[in-house]
Amino acid sequence: GNLPLSLGSFDLLETTTLTTSASSVTFSGLGAYSDYKHLQIRVVARNTNTNSNSTAVYMRLNGDSGNNYSKHQLGAGGGSVYSSAGIPADNAEMGAVAGNKATTNPTSVFGAVVADILDFYSPNKFTTLRGLGGVMNETNEARIALSSSVWRNTDSVTSLLVYLSSADFLAGSRVSLYGRA
């Protein structure tokens, strides 16, 4: 017979809901979660950029801001498909969140990004990240993107910085950390 497929369960480990604007959210001490195989970051956010519909969500592992990442993105919006790559790069790009452009994004519009950090505590191999995000693009059309990045370092991941490309997170934005066995 067929065995049931188990995708594992997720446990909420930490969450930050901003009461004021902030340039980034950091999760540190991730070694305390080494019993989990994978981590997942869920971002529901809006940013302070009043000239844009969306702003990219970036991540850095263990405070590494060197050109030690490779990243790729495939997306679609408004009937067209796009792709991009950054090799080498100084961050992992995981999608985009809504901007604060009042003419196209009412104040209730937030974007969402879900990013997995696979085998985050496993030494002796590079860390892979994958992300999925959806937001409105500059011409007010729905956009979705699938992203992947590799941190070319074999260290276990002990801290994670989540930040935006050209703006701050607005109050009300939420960044949550989950663990998956």
C-alpha cells in the first residue's frame, strides 16, 4: 500500500511585530534550535519607501556581508516572466514586500515572503536558502517570485539578519522564525 506523505510540522520559535519602523530584524542564538533540521522565516511587511510599490527582502547569515552568496530569482507579473542572478553577492535575496506608495498601495496592503534555510546547523556544507514571495509591482500588477540563494560558507548558522533593499520596515510588519524537524 501507499505510505502517507509527511511534510513535517513547523514550530513557532520567535516572532517580532514592529511597533515602530525598523531597518532590520535579527534572530541570534540560533544554536539553541539545533534540534531542528530546517528554519523558516515568514515576513508579512510593508516598507517606508513612498516611491515604490515593492522593496526586496534580503538576508545575511552570521553577519556575513562579504561577497559570499550566490542568488537566483524567477518571477512573473503582469503577463511577463523575468529572471535574475547575482554571483557573487553580499546577501541572499528572498522576495519582496509592499511599498508605501499611497497612490497604488492602500495602507492595508502588506507583502509576504516565506524563506527556508535548509540544514542550517549542519557543518561541512554550504547553506541553501529558498524563498517565495508575492507583491504588487510598479505597474500595479500582481507579482510572484521564487528565489534561491547559497551561502558559500560551511559554518553552522547561528544568526540571521532580515532587512530591506532601500527602505525600513513599517510599524505593523511581522517577521517570524519557525523550526521544522
